[in-house]
Amino acid sequence: MAAVQWRSSVRNYHSELQRCRPEAALVDFGDYHPLKPIMVTDTKTRRGARKGSTSSSSSSSSSVPPDPLSSMLDGTDPLSMFAAASATEAPAMPHSASTADLGKKRREKEEEAVGQDFEPWSSKRGDILARFTTTERLSINLFMGSDQGKAPSPGSSAVSEKVRTRLEELDDLEEGSQKELLNLSQQDYANRIEELNQSLKEAWASDQKVKALKIVIQCSKLLSDTSVIQFYPSKFVLITDILDTFGRLVYDRIWTMCSDPQPLPDSFTVDDVNDTAKETCLNWFFKIASIRELLPRLYVETAILKCNRFLNKGGIQETLPRLTAMIRGIGDPLVAAYARAYLCRVGLEVAPHLKDSLNRNFFDLLAAFRQIGSESVQNQLVLQRVEVPEYLTLYSPAINWILQCIAYRAPEPLLTEMMERCKKLGNNSLLLNSVMRAFRPEFVAARATDFIGMIKESDEAGFPKHLLFGSLGRSLTCADPPESERLTILNEAWKVVTKVRSPQDYVNCAEIWVEFTCRHFSKREINTVLADIIKHMTPDRAFEDAYPQLQSVIGKVLAYCHDFSVLFSMERFLPFLDMFQKDSVRVEVCRSIMEIFIRHQKEPTRDPVILNAMLHICKTMHDSVNALTLEDEKRSLALLIIGFIRMVSFGRDFEQQLSFCVEARATFCNLEPVLVQLIHTVNQLAMETCRVMRGGHSRKTAAFVRACAAYSFITIPSLSSILSRLGLYLLSGQVALANQCLSQADAFLNTAVSLLPEVPRSISVEGKLRSSESFLLDFINNFLATLLVVPDHPEHGVLYLVRDLLNKVQNYTWEDNSDAKVRVYISALPLLAAMSQETFHYSIPKVDSNETLYGGDPKFLSEINKLCETLIGQILDNLKALSRDESTRRQGALAFSLFGVLLAHGDLRDSKLSQLVVNLWNLSHKHGCRDTRVSVRTLEYIKHQAQQADMAHLSDTVQRLALQSRT
């Protein structure tokens, strides 16, 4: 390939644009309309036809056919078809597996019978275990299995032997071998109970049913032990888990026996149960009836209460009153209360319609309240050093659950009845608290004034009044009381809350009533409440132990107060924030405020109150950043601060906006994304100024946009990411050009070019090292496009920026086997060709680019041609080197790229240049590496161009371009 003499083709961009526009053509649609129903013909071919036989087909059409997509499906959903096919083709499941699945579905259906609005016991379990803890040492009696508990060997098949063995096991139910474990911690105790639960399942799986029953009996006996009374609610939760497991195993076992050969329907009757299942069920009840102690007998029978369905229709209805009466024989009121809670739990699950038994259970509980003041209970409390208020809180889970069961979907008059019963008991605080928590908030809110009166008359010695007001407040946050009573309710409640001496108790109650205040009152009342909280929590730095509650207070204020001008005008809001002294908590609070601000601040603001407060909050977040802060955390904080910056607007007061950005730069200097946003904001500010002045700057606005450019020029070097710096230098240079700041634009672009050698070969992107080549190529292409409108500096010679850029590219250390440098050279040719035109393709208003400075001067064109020839020579040398390295695919790709550039921008009337184009075409197709479809379309385009009057010289060239067939 000999050296060529470059000459750019003369372009008429306007005429080229006109030629590229599609030709308008009239289309006769006739009766066609896209929304008109389509005539569909559906042909169905009989499947499985023999080879060579004629397949029968039917063709149908109608004037108004159905939707074509639906007609292809024959009205059948394809997913349903696949499901049906899999169901018909799937092998039959084993009976045990299908029964287990049906049992699981049955249990889920029965659980849904109560309703999704009912809070299940499982949701309370974790709270009880976390709340009722102890540091006392615990003891437990573990059942030790013996050979008697094992199933008889296959050889022992005689019925009499089996019966004798069973009777011996029954005699040993309560006298079985036991092992007492002492000095257990709370966690050890829970682990031992879990081991018993697993032992129960293993014994059941190995057909050791009597052993399983022994485990359940021994666990039930543990519920009579109140030696560590503070732990009793948690013990109840752990042990009733075992009882629930046992009850489920027994019921599923009997239900499985009834499901042979057909599964038992969910709504089965006694007549559907076979005799074997009935006998097995009776056997279980007889075994349980033989338990001598009341408490284990009661709990175990309650666990299998549901099995009464297999015996007679009204079995559950008859059994519930009997079990309720049995509980009256339990002497300890705490133990009796939890026994009633378990009976209510099981009763509501198996017979939710039998509310009378639940009510009777509760009324028995009310009668047992008199036992709390008995001598035996008081002696026990003295012995264990437990105060009466703490003792009463142990009843809360049981009473709350019983009342929840009773109040579920109960009519409003029932609440009135419960309130009357509370009054008869002297407004028992514990009971009153549970009533307010159990019934629907709407019912409680409607009687809020009555409840306040009852709370005032209650005895505070047993249960503090602030806890009662806390329960009332929870209901009032879910439902609104009458509007005329709201201020009275708040005043009465706050009189009690503000008198609470313990900071922890005070803030727990105040946290609840803050939401009521925010929901119904103005900033005056909210400010008063915040001031009272500050007053109580500041002495002795009590706020340090109440950060979660104080965070909740802030969250509730933010949830209801979205007008930040009102929020920050409260005198006590910012002092309230000052109580968050712990850095991590303070940052978390500031983050929550920023998230609410960004979510709800719809319009940009210039309110000085908002700006000063938000700057303080953002500065708090920024100052928390240090060397140990994770990148994700930095990114998260930066996004919040950026959201604030975007919401700041001073309208036409551009100087004030720039001053804000200056202040923000000094404040947020450690977060690089924020600095990048500030640079973008200032560049946008300069462009907005240009828009307002319509491109014609006055002396004042010209000085202002130069100040914006100076801001960017000073800020960009502080960024650590070199790619960010390159991009922002280029962008800021483009903005400076648009505002006729030529010296500033020249400084930006020169600095960008000088940074190129510093770009590393690999960069970190989202924690992974990636080659910087693609990023660098994108930047250079963007830079080259900008250079078309950049005028040459009078002191630096012709095309000084282009030459400087190409020199930096030539000296840059590219990756091995990289074609990036050659691609830059190829990309520079269209720029140089565009510069040689009399009129440039695009320009910037009121900026004289090189077309005006040189005006087609021959010396200028000569410089361009020399530079193009040098670039083409470098490219051709590289192509020759690739042929020696056998890199044919790379050589073909580069040759085709150069071919396209020369075709579009070179003057092919020059024979040498035309021959070079032909040689490049042949080289790119020499080894068959080009996409044939692209080549065909390229040839069609050249032929089309050759038909133009001013492009006739392409006809000779296109005749010499041939497609080579692949071998």
C-alpha cells in the first residue's frame, strides 16, 4: 500500500440531510384499519397421521372472529394445559405422601378459618420469650427412656403379650425413670426443652407412642413449678410448643387411619370415621384419663381436644365446659391463668364458634383475681423478692390472649359489659389494661373519655397508671376519638405522663402519645410535647438509655409533619435532635430526616430556615465519614446530600445560588459524589444564565459565568477519580464555550489533554478491576467532536489541541494487542475532514470557530491534509504489522473501519485514494471474517450514492468492490 495524498471530499450537509429523509408516498389502505377485526382462518391437522396418508383439515372463518391470540389457544390457558398434562402423566403418589400433603393443606385451611385479621399466638411467642427472662438458675426433670418404652419385637406377636406390655407401660407413665438437671441457665433450659421436643418426634416416628406420651406428661408437670416465677410465661411458651406438637401428631395419625383408601374430607362427620380410628382415638383419651395429677391430665387432654371430632358430633362442645371446670381446681392463680389461656388457644382453633366456653373461662379468671391478694401468694412473692407490680405483669400474656379470643369479631356491647365488670372489680388495673388492648381500637376510641375516668379511679399500687394511658394511647393512634374530646383526652393523659419519675417509663409512654398529638394537633402542641420530653430526658443524660424511643418520636413527627418550614420553625425540634449524642444514632436520625425531606419536598426551596437546618443535618452526616467508613455507606450518605442540593433553588438570584454552592463545597469536601453534583449544578447555573440572556451576555453576566467556570476549575482537581476529572473538564469546557468564555474553555481542554497520560490501564468499577480502554475511547471521541467548534489559540499554532491530543495518544501505554490507538487515529480523520469544509456541520452561537478564523485558507487546508496523511500512514503501518502477527480478524476489522471513513470523507476522485479504498475492502474480506450482510448493505449504499449527480465518480469504485465467497 503506497502512501496517498489526502484530500477531503466537499460536503454539502444541507443537501445530504434532505437526501437522507424518507420519501413521502401515498398508501392506499382500502378497507384496512389497525383496530378493525381481523379475518382469521384456523386450520387444524389431525395429530399422529401415518406417513403418506392425507391429513384431514377443517377451515373456519367468520366475519367477526375472536382475538387471533385467543383463537390459537382454543380458549385454553397454556399454563393450565401444561398443568393438566403433567397431572395426567404424573405417576400416582404414595399414599403416605399424599396423605401428609392433604393433612398440611387441611391444617392451613383450618388456620384460615379464624381470619387474617386475628393476631396468631406465633406472633406473640417471640415477644414473650424476650420479655420474661431471668438470671436465676433453673431445674428440669428429664424423662429417661427404658426398654419398656420400645415397641415390641416382631417375634412378640401374641396379642396377650402385647396387651400385658401396654398395661405395664401405663402403670409406669408417672413413675418412669427421671433425671433432674439443676443449675441451668435460661438458654440451657430452652435447649433442653427443644431436645425433649425432638425426642417426642423421634419416639413417635419409631412407633414408641407410650414413650411420647410420657415425655408430654413430664413436660406438663413442669408448668406447676413456679420457683422462678419471673420466667413462668416463657416456660409456658416453650412447653406448650411440645403439647402442640403432640396434639398435631395424634390428630394426624387418626386422620390418616380414616383416609384409607379415600382421603377424609375436611368437613367430615362421625359417620365417615371407621371403627379402627374411633378405637384408637378412645384409647388415647383413656390413657390420658389415667394420669393422676390434675395439671398434666388437663394440659394433655386439651392438646388432643380436636380429636373429639372423630368420636361424636358434640364432643368438643361437651368437653370444653368440663375442662374449664377442671381448671378451678388449680390453686395457684398464675398457673390457672395460663391453663385457661392454653384452653382458649386450642378452643378457638378447633371450635371458634363456641364463644360461650371462652367467656365462661374469662369469668372464672375474674373470680380468681381475689386469690392474688391471698397469704400464700404474698408469701411466695416475699420469698422470691418480687414486687406486686412485677408479679401482675406476669399475667399480661395470659389475660391479653384470653381477651383477644373473646373480643375477636365481638359486637360493641360486649365491651360495655366488660367495662361494667371492671368497675365491679374496683377498676382492676391489670384487667382494664387488657380490655383496652384486646378490643377493636374503634370501640375503645369511642369510649376514650370513659376509660380515662376508669383509669383515674383505678388502684395505682398494682399497675401504674401511665401504663394504662399507654394502652389507651395505642388504641387512639389506630382510631380517632370524637373531635370535641381530643384536646381533653390529651390534657388528661399528659397530666399523668408528665408526672412519671422514671425517665424510661416516661419516654415509653410519651412515645405513644406523640403520635396522637401529631395526628390531631398543630405545631404548637407538638412543640410543647417535645419541650416536655427534653425536660425529662436531659437531667443525668437519661436520653443515652432511650435512643430507640427518641428515634421513634422523631419518626412519628416526620410521618405527620411534611412541611419542613413548619417543622424547623418549632423552637424545640433542633434542641431535640441535640439529645442524640451518640454518633451512629445521630447519623441514623439525620438520615431519616433527609429521606423524608427528599420524598415529600416537591418544590425547590430557598427558605433560609429550611436551608440552614438541612445544611446542619447534612453536615452531621458528612462529618461522620472517616477512613473506616464503608464505600456503600459513603455512597448512601452522598445520595441523600445530593438530593438536598437538587432541591435548593434561588430562582433568578444566580449569584446567591453560586454562593450556596461555594458554601456546600467547603462543607461536603470529603464526599466526592457531592462535589461532582456541585460542579454539575454550577455548570447548569451557567447554562441557565446563558438561556436567560439568550446568548448575549452583559458585562455582569459575563463575569458571573466566568466565576462559574473558575468554580469548576478549582473544584475538579480535588476529585480522586481521574475519569470523573476528565469528563468534568470536558463538560465544563463545553459550557465555557457555550458562554463565550474562550480562555476558560481552552484551559479546561488543555488540562484534560494533559491528564491523559495519567489514566491507568485498569480501573475499579463496583469493586472489580476493569480495563479503562473503553472509557478512554468514549472520552476521546467526545473530545474530538468538541474540537470542531474550538477556535485555535493565536499563540499556539494551527490545530494545536488536535496535535497535542494525538501526541498523548501516541505516547500512551496501551494494553498489549490493543487496537485503541489505531481506532483513535481513524476517529480523528472525520474531524479533520469536517474542519476542511467551508461551512462546519455545527457551531456555537457567537463563537468564531476555525471556519471563520481561517476562511478556507490554503495553508490551513494543507496542514489538515498533511496531518491526515500522517494518520493514514500510521494506520497502514499498523495493518501491515498485524498481517505479520497473523491477527487477521483484527486486521480485517480495522481495515473495514478505515474503508468506511475514507468512503464517507475522502475525495475518491483521486485515483490513489480510490485504489486505497479498494485495497482496504479486499483486505477486510481477504480472510472471510466480515459479516456478509453488512458488506451487501454497504455495497447497496455505495451504488445508491453513485446515482447522485455529484457522486458519479463512485461508479468506477463500486465496480471494483467484489464480495469474496467463503471457502
